[in-house]
Amino acid sequence: MTKVRALVLERQHELALRDIDLPLETGPGQVKIKIHTVGVCGSDVHYYTHGKIGPFIVNAPMVLGHEAAGTVVEVGAGVTHLKVGDRVCMEPGIPDPNSKASRLGMYNIDPAVTFWATPPIHGVLTPEVVHPANYTFKLPDNVSFAEGAMVEPFAVGMQAASKAKITPGDTAVVLGAGPIGTMVAIAALAGGCARAIVADLAQPKLDISAQYQGVIPVNIREKNLSEEVVRLTDGWGADVVFECSGSPKAWETIMALPRPGGVIVAVGLPVNPIGFDVSTASTKEIRIETVFRYAHQYERSIALLASGRVDLKPLISETFTFEESIKAFDRAVEARPSDVKLQIVME
């Protein structure tokens, strides 16, 4: 163990920049990474404000942060695809490679997975971390550290688009224009959707999403979403509906949005169990898919960024220094409608 400076969630509502003991020995198959940029994620903020997410409870001080990019500074035995000096981003969830889920390729739903900044696992808001090389991905020269730290949330959008089984020319509806909803819309368009109807209550969020070609913003304070979908699809309905808000109310009317034989992808996570219209889902033969994090999406996400097909830079609202980390989290708690992604630069 090595004593290093980190942003530590001491307990609910209490953050501290202080020294803490963390494991920093580079073992076989691992790399040590000097952290450059870390994104502030909604789950990090939720642990700060609520002290827990579902069964994951902060019972001891925990380092926050899991959306990260940096530079390899040490390589463990057996690592051949990375070298010192490589710019990288890291997939934060590490499964048991021998679990049945991993062997089936669904490693993201391995019950034994450990995930940065999910109790009791420490996150990466600290100068250096050690990570398995197999979950560390080299960044092309034209992809910045800031973009590299965006790969983690974008991978959620990629997982959702993959689960939807998009056909080129599809029309998508995205409920919620927050960071994940916007990235789901971007991934859906990159995956072949001709257009993405993005719905939200907050006009500033919709304005940000509307920067992307193919996005049709709908402010549901002013317009009836179902009527807009009917109008835009000549009464047929959307091919794909992504529920990204996590709002139970969204499920009350969601079955009116997809076309017969369409698909709903549940991305947002309601706090409590919800009910939905099974009868309409059955008579329309709606397929329902779910998303939990992502699997096999990092290389695809990086490839889209490197190609120029996807530009996530407009989603970075403000950047803070490491010493301003607490300020960054307090800003995130405000949930300003114009904020999409806040980032912390360690150097």
C-alpha cells in the first residue's frame, strides 16, 4: 500500500482531498497509469448526496471517479500490447474471467465484477492507479485525454444502440436529454438511425442535443411527445425507443411511442419497481431490452471518436483542477440544465 492524495468520500455529504493508502504495485498483466482526466459521473454524485445506490452502500471512506484517461508509466510482466508512454483510457469494471457470465461474453453482468468507485472499490481521483492491461485501451493520437475520459459514458450509449439492433434508416426516440440520453442519441445515429427524437423538460439540455445532425428536440413542457411521434412517423411510430430518464412516469405512456414490432431499450434506472402496459406491449409485439453498463464497447467507441464520425467535445461543460475537485462535485450537485459533463484534470 502507498499513501497518496485522493478525493475521498468520507461519508454521505462529506468529501475531502487527503492522503489515503491505495495499492500501487504493478503485478503481472497489469499497468500503472498516471491519471490525466476524470469525468464526474451521476453515480459519483449520487454516492456523495445519498451515500448509497441500491445495495451498494458507502460504509467506509471511498475514492471517487471512474471515467478516466491517462498515460502508462509502468508495465507488468506479460503485457505486450501496451508500453510506457501510451495514452490510454480504462474500462472500470473488472469481472471474474472464469465466471459463467464472462465465458458467455456477458462479463458486465458477472455478479463478481468489481467497479471503480462502487463500494467497497476505490475509484481513480488520485494521481496514479494500477489496472489490468486487458481493460486498458490505447488512444489514437487524434483522440484527446478529455475525449478518452468520455469513452466510459459513451460506451453505455453504444451498448444501448447494440441491444436495439438498429436497422439503417430507423427512427429513434430518446426519453431524457441528460449526459446518457444525449450519448445514446449520438450512438443511435452513428449506428444507423436516420433521426433521433430527443425529449426532455429542460430546454438547455435539448439545445445541446440539437447540435448533433439528426437530432429532433421535443420539449415535453410545450408539446405532447406521442403526438409529435405520430406526426413525424405518419402515424406508424418509432422503430426504437430508448428510456434514459429513469422516471417512472415515462413508463405510463411509453407504449404509445414504438411502432408495431418495435423495441424499447431500458437505459435509465428507476429507484423503485415500476408498472407498465403489458397488454399493449403484447398486442404490438414490442421487444423490450435492458442495459447494464456495457460489454465489448470500448474499442468500438474509440474507433468512432478517431474516425471523426462522433464528436463528444461539445458535451464537456467545464473543466476543474484536481485541487478544485470538491468544487466540481458541488457544481454537479446543482444539476444545472446547461451542464452535460464536468471533468477534473489531475495535472
